Amino acid sequence: MQQNQQAHLRLFTRRAALLAGLKLTLLGTLTGRMYYLQVVNADKYATLAEENRISVRLLAPLRGRITDRFGYTLATNDQNYRVVIIPEQTDDLEQTLRMLSHVLPVSETDIARVLREAEKKRAFVPITVRENLGWVDVARVEINTPDLPGITIEVEQRRNYPYGGLAVHVLGYVAAVSEADLTGDPLLELPGFRIGKSGVERQYDENLRGSAGTSHVEVNAIGRVIRELQRDEGEPGQDVALTIDMGLQHYAQQRLAGELSATAVVLDVTNGEVMALTSTPAFDPTLFDRGLSNVEWQALVNDPLHPLTNKATTGQYAPGSTFKMMVALAALESGIGPDHSVYCPGYMSLGTSRFHCWKAGGHGTLDMLRGIQHSCDVYFYDISRRVGIDAIAAMSRRFGLGGTTGIDLPGEKPGLIPDRNWKLGATGEAWQPGESLVAGIGQGFILTTPLQLALMTARIANGGIGIVPRLRRETIFRPGDSAAPALPETASLGISPDHMFIVQEGMNLVSNDPRGTAYRSRIETPGMELAGKTGTAQVRRITAAERAIGVIANEDLPWERRDHALFVAFAPVVAPRYACSVIVQHGGGGSRFAAPIARDILIEAQLRDPARRVPAPRIAAVGPR
């Protein structure tokens, strides 16, 4: 009995010792772990705790302004007042929203949207009810705040274009960031952040965007903000000054307003600065900042006049007779002299085909100067056949046709200047002699943009200097500033001055000789005379049967089948400073419809002379729409 008790005692003692050992082991492990966490890794976990307590949030920088050459603001930022609601601060969210609807208009759609968002978000996260509030609406909400629990007014920035759509195809617009725009830059992921989507806003978006600021806020375990600890506003975007003279831009846009679809470009021939670049119809850029409805978007994209398209840089048109200067220069460089004469009976025969002149009765015998002056198709049929398409194409490309000009705007189209190799590669067929004749009058495969035609004209006017069109100025013009210098001689296109004189004089005769095709659109003020070239580009084929019974007049055709009206010019003739191109889409004859517009624009340019002085402003901002 005693032996059994002793055995049990020894067994208990061993178990107690084993249990005590296990406890000591666990205690040692726990102590060691606590030492490791609290001493060895103290700094690490203190940092983690601090990071959980402090949230660093990005702040959107203020977007830079866009100004014209004289400092007039074309794009800036306005305060956007919006009303928001914090669900946790109201006992009845829907009832509060309905009370708010008695203070300012809140639709049933808005109420339903806010209620849906409230179910998805945490109760302390603000939800936007309405944006773009006016001062009256803000005041009414603030006065009624005691009766509107959870309702507050917040302020953010929105893009404002003081002149509305007046220069929208130059400026472009900003809109919300899409998935395709994401580059890893966290700034682009900020709610409501806007970036440039077209025009200068897109071209210089990174300059205008600026650098993000930061806000260090203390938050609790569920992310509610307790207080702001530190704030850095970041760097605002750079201002961008343009070469555009807004007064001239406004005048050009007004001058085109009577046309369904038209475009005009004005360049400084000495340095390539774009003084005006217009395209009609236009649109309101603020629509994209606030967000387009589906109805508004469909109306824009389905409009047959294509208001979203910058026709000056992306519209591609047959140049018609405005191309004849390139054919003349190619002929002169190929050895055909200015005294080369051609008899025009009203047509030219090539094989079994007959190529007609615009003047059915013909022009008689003409040399090169008179061929340009009268825009005789037969004369240019003859020299284009002699020179060949390859020489014409090479000369055209030297003057900026058939490729992008290099202007600092996105989306520019290159047009098309064909040659033998191009046709063989594009169609698998050889170039035909008749195609050279058609190309000689700016038809057939040839396509140019209005900007290219203005650049071609500017390079003719400056004697063959290879200027490049540009929109950004490094500085803003101030009173007393001199004009920007011309490019150095190293930019020469290598054209003989004698050849350049022939073409310049031919354009002078077009406008200032009573028998010229644009004499009715001359500038009569001494010292301001222009030199120009008319163009009428067909968009349909005139059959032999139609010619036999009489060609249908443009005004009797549907709008989309009428000829394009073109005119290019430079002024003043004696000391050229400005070059202009005008295209009136489906407008009819160039001398009748495009030339008067170009004349008036060049008169305005010389009266204002924006390249040399600061004119008094002639327009007022229209304000946000």
C-alpha cells in the first residue's frame, strides 16, 4: 500500500516537473518573441504603426494657363463649387436630399445615384450631389445648412475657356483620364483629374499639368480622417504662350461664319509663327470638362460638318489650281523657261482622251506668267507632261506638301503627293501620262491640308526659306518688342531667286492685273496689296455627256457635290509678311468665294500688324458656357 502511494507520488512529481518545464519553455519563447518585437524590431513596427495612422494623399496641382501672343488668357482655371453629402452625418439620407431639392434643383436621377453610391462607399466618404454651382446656389445652400445635416460645399478647379469655341481647334480641351491614358503616374489616378485630350492642351499637357502636392492626414482604424497634419500644394503647371493673335483669330472666325464648313490659316512668312488658325463649325470645349451626355456626344460625332475635326491640319483636299506654282517651279528647274508658250483652244488631246480647260473657249497663246495669271489648265497640262510627275512631286515636297509640316499640334495629316513609285506600290499599276496632266492642275491623287498650302505660300513669299509652322512662343510680346528674326540662310530650299520671282510675279498678276482671276478680290490700299492664286477643286467627275448638254452649275448641285473653293495669298507684295490659305468646303469657285475671305483676313492682319506691335483688344471674353 505504502509502495503504491510512493509510486503515485513519484509519477505526480515527474508530471509536475514536465508541466513546469513546458510552462517555462512557453514563457521563455513568449518573452523572447516580445523582446524581438519590442526591442529588436521596435523601429520597424513603430514605422508601420505610424503609416497606418498617417495617410499621405496626392493633391492635384493647378493647371497652367494658355495665352495668346499678347498675354490675353485663352484657357485658365475657375473655381468649381459643388455640393456634397456625408451619409454618416444625417439620420435619413433620402429625406435630407429631398430637403436639399427645395433649396436648389436636385433631380430624381441625382437622388437615386447618391443613394446607390452611399450603399457602396463608407458612411464618412463625401458624395457629390451637384457640381458647377453659381454664387446664388452656393449662398442658398450655406444659408440653409443648419436644416441640411451632412450637406457641405466643396471647391475644386475646372478648366475655363474665356472665348468659348473661338480657338477650340488650336487649344483643344481637357477631359477625365481614361484607362488608355494611364501611364503609372499616380496623379492620373486622382478622382476627377483632367488631362489634355486634343490641341495645345494635349501637345503641352505635361508642361501644363504641373507636379502633385501632398496632404498628410491622421486617420483612424477604418480610414476616417481625424485631422490634417501637413500640406504641400505642389508645383502649378507652366503657362504656355502661343503665337496666335486672338484679335485676328476672332476676325477670321467671324469671316468664315457664313460658310457651312471652312478653314483659314495665317502664317508669319519670316519665322513660321501661326497668327490665326480657324476651322468651322466649332464646338464648346467646356462640354468635355464637365462631361458629355450621350446625346451631346452623338450629336457631335454624327454631325456631317464634323465640328470636332480641325480641318486646317487634318482636312485633306485636292489643291486645285493653287498647286500650279509647284508645277511652274518644277518646270523652271527642269529647264523650261518662263517664255515657253502654249496655245490653249480650251482643251488638250492625249491619245483618245480630251482634257478640258476651265475656260471652254480657250485662252489663246500664253507664256508662263500669263498661264499663272489666267490659271490656264492647258498651259499646265503641257508643262506637267514635259516635266513628269516625279519632278513635280520632288518640288512639292520641298515646299511642305505631302508630309506633316512639324507644327506643334497632335494629329496632323500628311496629305499625299504621288509619284511613279507611290502608285506602283499602292495600286500595283504603272503611272499613266494622263495622270500627270491631271496632277498638273492639282487634281487626281493629290491631297493637301490648308496648313500645308499656307506653308507653301509662305515659302514662296519669303523667297524659298524653309520655315516650319509653330504655335508656341517662348515669350509674350510687349509694347516696343521687335518682331522675331527670320530663320538663317541655311534653311534655304535651294530655289533660284529668278525662278521664285517668276512665281511671285505670276501671283501678283492674278490679283493686281485687271485680267487676273482674282482681280475683284484685290487689296486697293497702296502698300498693302496681296499676291494670290485661286483654286477650284472638283469632287465629282464631269462626263462627256454632261459637257455636251452643259455642265451643271455648282449652285444647282447638292452641297456635298459642289466644288471646293480655295485661295492662297501673301501680303504685302513689296515686303511679304503674312501668308494665308482659305478653303471653303463645297463652296464653289475659288475666285468668288474663297478669295474675298482671304483678302479681308490679310487686310485685318496688316491693319493690326500683330507681328510688330500690340494692338488694342477688339473682343471681349465670352465667359464660360
